Amino acid sequence: RVAVHKHKAILFGGFYDNGKDVRYYNDLYELDLDALTWTPLGKPGELQPSPRSACQLAVFDGVMYLYGGYCKRQEDDGVGVGQMEKGTVLSDMWTLDLKKYTWEKIKRTGVPPGPRAGFSLAVHLKQAILFGGCVDHEKD
């Protein structure tokens, strides 16, 4: 996903699927919209959101907010044969300080929205408005 702040586009996460291999990302890049140059951000080992796609980003007052998303994880198949992929819809929220490029996980308070992916998120005044999205439940 991409959010724009000043003259920068901030890219977070996504996924790659070639029909045989699927990978989810949690990398962070900045595109300078004046120079059209990309810069990778963040350092290995720093606190950051887990890999995901279909999350949403919103920027307000020098902070980027991230909510939700979707990923697939490898889990034991439950019968001792091997591993199986299981889709997970996320409900965590993070902030990224756009001066220091440091992440912080936000504690859930009030009545937060449930897990979802592919929703819309817009900032109006000092509020972020979330609408729609989906949750896929896989049968075991």
C-alpha cells in the first residue's frame, strides 16, 4: 500500500504470487516525488508490523497509521503429515513516525473494528474513517 506525505510516497508491504510461490512483505520504501528516487527505510531487527497485503494507510500530522490486512502463514496440518497454508485477517494497528521512520504498535482501546482486509480508510479533520472490507474464514 502507498500513502503520500509532503513530497514523498511511502510504500509498505504487499505480496508476490507467481502461481507456485507466495510471499508477503513488510518492507518499507520512500519515493521522493521530486527526484523520483526510491530509498529503503527501516533496519533489520527493529519493531515493525508483520508481513501483509490489503492493509490500509492514512497520514495525519506527520504520522502514518496502518490498520489490518491479510497474510498466509505456514502451520502444521494437524495430522502430522506436514505444513499447510492458512490465511489470516489482521486487526492490529501501528503508527510510523515520518521524521524518524520508527514504528510503534498501538494498544486497542474503545470499540475497535474487527479484523479485515481490503477496506477503505480516509482522514477527516482529526479522525480516520474506516469503511467496508472483508474477512475470509477458511474451513479446517
